[in-house]
Amino acid sequence: MEFTTGDLKALFGAFSQRMAAERDRLCALDGVIGDADHGIAMEQGMKAAADAAQAAEGTLQDIFNAAAKGFLNAVGASSGPLYATALLRAGKAAGPRASMPSGELRAVIAAMRDGIVQRGKAEPGQKTMLDTWAPAADAAVNGQSADAIAAAARHGAEATRDMIATVGRASRLGERSLGHPDPGAVSASMLVEEICNAIKTA
């Protein structure tokens, strides 16, 4: 099954709709350990990314690059540069072509993880979005099914409940961040889920 530039535009549309639908829940999560604006940032970022992707012409890489720029322009906060770098890496993995086998979206998940690591300098276990992207990418690299990759992402996000934040804004809370999942990890698991849906339906 091929994943085309049209499918990629649709995927960004799905990201945007999902973040809009989950905005209030993400803000509520963020209200406990952050500035209560994560849902708004992700909604605005993914809407801008989807709009930019929709307007873009050219290859899979061109569309990812346009979306990266759109996200970064909309979100100045920490997730802006992280997701912009992740999307640029994803574009490199997808390459300058009009379509790719849908299974290669696994390489896109791994590339997004690599971009987040490169830009954020975080490590798994620090209660960040990386705690979702890392296990999802590992499952993807191991060629696991779309459902298994999505499950790995969800488990990763859930595991942040038992971590103490040591980087980012939540780190100011120290022990008090325990018992609450990281909103960035939760929103990341939703994005991974949408990519996994695309692997299954492309």
C-alpha cells in the first residue's frame, strides 16, 4: 500500500483535528504541572502545520518541511523547535518522492524521535514527550504492527505518571510532579496513534 502526498496532507489534517478535540484535556493535564497551555499550543501548532501542508506542493519531504515551518511559526514555546526539528527529520526519512510504501511510516516515527533527541537533549525517564516517542520508535524500528507501536506510545505516556520531571518547566515541581502524566507525552501518544492509523489505512 502506498502512502502518497495526499495521504500526508490528510495525516496533518488528522493531527490538527485530534489536537483540537483533545485541547481541553491537555490543558487540564498541563495545569497540574505546567502553564495550562499545552493543549492550546498543540492545537495552534498542528492547525498551522496542517494549513501549511495543505498549501504545499511537491514531494513528501516538501510537505513535511512546510509543516515544520508552519508549526514553528505558530508555537514559540519549547514544543515548537522540538516538533519542527522532528518534522524536518521525518521529511528527510520520507524523501523527495511523491509516495512511499505505508510501512515506511515506521521510519518516519523513528526519525521524529531522533529529531526530538537532537533538539531537546532529553533522555527517556525525564518525564517528557521523549518517553512516548522513544518506545514508539523502538517498536517501529523492530517492525512491529501499527497497533503495537500505538500501544508502546500509550504505555510510554502512562509511565510518565511515575516519573519526577528533571527537565523543562515541570522540573520546578520536583516530587510534586509525581502521579501526573506529562502532557507532552500524552499529546505525543495521540500523534503516534494517528500515524499508526495511517500505516493501517494507507
